[in-house]
Amino acid sequence: MKKLMEKRKEKKYSYQYMANSLGISKPFYWQIENGKRRLSYIMAIKIAEIFKMKPDELFYDDLKEEKDI
């Protein structure tokens, strides 16, 4: 989730800020960002909305690498 991490840092959002915005725990968010937990489509939409982006803009490249598309 490289692009997600880059965007979060660019906006100076903490893990806690993201977790609070999504209604999840800080460890849960950390696991998503660090690839330890699978990202649901609904969560991808919610995360993208925080950055005023579309989910594909944030996550497509990571998915492409993961699936070797």
C-alpha cells in the first residue's frame, strides 16, 4: 500500500487520524496500510474518500503488483 502511505504522510495524517475517520482501531488501520490485513472494497472507498480520490487511484498499482497483472 505504498501510495496510501505516501498520501497519508503527504497530508500529515497520523494512523490515529485515519483510524478515527474510518471508525476502526489504530492497529486495524496499520495492518491495512502495511499489507497485514486484506482491504475490503467498502473500506477502500472510505479511505479514498478521505483523500478525495477514487479507490483505483490509490490501490490499483498495488493490486496490479500483487496479482502480476
